[in-house]
Amino acid sequence: MKHISEAVEILGFLDNNPDIKEFEGLYALEKENIKDYDFDYIVICSIYYKDIFQQLISMEVEKSKILINPVSKAQSYQMYKADCFMSKWRSLLESKKPEIFISGISYHNDGIDEQVFGREIGKEAFNFANRGQDIFYDFQIAKLLDRKGFLENTTHYIVGLCYYSFEYDMSKSVNGWEIIRYYPLIEEQHNFASAVPFEKFVNKAKDYLEKNEIYYKLFHRQYEHVVSDEEGRKTAEADFNKNHPVTVWENKLILKQFFNFLKEKRIKPVIVIMPAVEGYVKGVPRGFKDRFYDALSECDENIQILDYFGQYYGNSSDYYHVSHFNKKGAEKFTKKLVKDICW
């Protein structure tokens, strides 16, 4: 209901518990009279969606009228249409050859304002961080930039990490399908397992995502996140629910190669761990920070590390999410970052 389009009218809800009559101002509909209701879709909002789907089919509801995991599919369609990687690539083609590149995930995408570098120190910067991006694709992008001649003027490369970076492999995650966004320029699927050739998988995934357009039309409203310490603790518990030793081992090898690659190009790597609200910082399970630094020490010990996680907070008004800056917060933080980097 937080995501639903204003163009949608909710008629009511169905529930197998006869004692539930009302919810958020909506009233329970009679399942036995489902055929008599004039509706376009039934949205399944339950983890038991498989059983509910079969129940609706047995009640002779048309398959095309049953929507499952609507918010997730709406967001997937939105990410597919936005195609952040290719849109950034097109922007890069229109820019000068940057002196600074920025990698990382959404923390760095939202929290580092590339324009500040030009205003503060007169250096061209380009932010190539993306939502869900991992160390593997950070390195793949750097190699792509080299092949296309974009590293000729580059002096510094901000390698955006967080305490769970070594534990994270996008191709093995629930958002593994997002590797298709890199396909036009980086034909690498990493550890993504597919029964069909990668090109066919990409085309099949695109077809599936395009069918999700109806979900986006119905559930496209932007959700306003609660920025509080309590919300921060809950979000941190979910984000840091990781323990993948094989992934850690592989990511250490990739990061070593990444650092060596940059140094061979005489480009200075700078590691940046982004800030978050205090509740998010305190919600990180014990041991994660130590495991992160143990893994990082095996990659290279002679790189500047700027760790702002728990060292810098800003104001709550600087965040749109418990771990992501808004534009105002990003500008303030990047001004500090520019001063802290050893140029």
C-alpha cells in the first residue's frame, strides 16, 4: 500500500482467516463470491504465494489477473529501464577523460558527488558506482575503461567498499539477473549459473522484465524511508546477514588484481568506506569489521583507507535512507572527502 499508484482503487482484501474482517480501512471480501466482483487484478501479499495462487486458480480466477511479489517486480522493471550502467557509459562518452574515477555500490553512487571535485580542486571526476555492484564488476569496469582509453588522464581511483564487500557476489545474490545490464560492454557472467548460453539468458531476462511493466504501472510510487536509529539497526541486521568464506577468498584475489592493475597504470587507489546513521553502525554484527580488515590486509597494506563508518555521521537530514546520503548530504560529505584524500 505504501508503493501503490494513486490511480489504483483497492476494492478490499481476501483472507483465509474468517476472523479478520478489516485492515487499514479495507474490508474483507467474500471469497465464494469472487466471480461477482468487478476487478482487474488480485495481488498476493504473502510468503505463501504458491499455495494462494493455486487456491485462486481453483476458484477459477484467470492467471493473467493474479499478481505475485508486485513491489519487487515493479522495482526490478524500474532498474531494468533505468539501466544505470549504460546511462553512465553514455554520459562518460560525452565528458572529458576524468582524472578521478569512483567505484562501489549504492552507498558510493548516492553519497559521492562527482561535481564537488571540479569545484573544490579543479579535477574531473566520474562516479561509476552502481546499485548492487560488487568487486568483480568494479574491476571489470576499470579494465573496460582502460581498453577504451579512458584511464589516460586518471591519477586516482576511489575503490568504494563496505564491511560486507568481501562477502558479496552479485552474480550469486537474489539480484543476480542484474548482470545483464553489463552485457553490451562486459560479456561476463562471473558465477551466475545458467542452463542456456549467456546471450540467450540475457534476452530471456529482458523479455521477462518487460512483462513486469504492468507491475511498475501499478506500484511505482516512491517509498519514503524512515531515517531513525531503530530502522538503522533493523536494516543493518538484514544487510550484514552474510557468511560466505568461498566468496571472501575469491574477492580477495580479485581485489589484489584490481590494485595491481591500477598501480601498473600509475593510478593511486583510495579505499572509501561510507558513513551511515548511528543506529545502522551499531546494528552491524560483531566481528564484521575485524573480518573485513583481515581480508583487506591480505590484498595490499600500502593504500590510503578512509573509513567513515562510525567516524562521521552528519545530520539525519543528510540522509534519505539509514545508510544513503541525499543530495545535500552527498555534497557535504564529498567536500570532506576531497580534503581527506592524499593527493
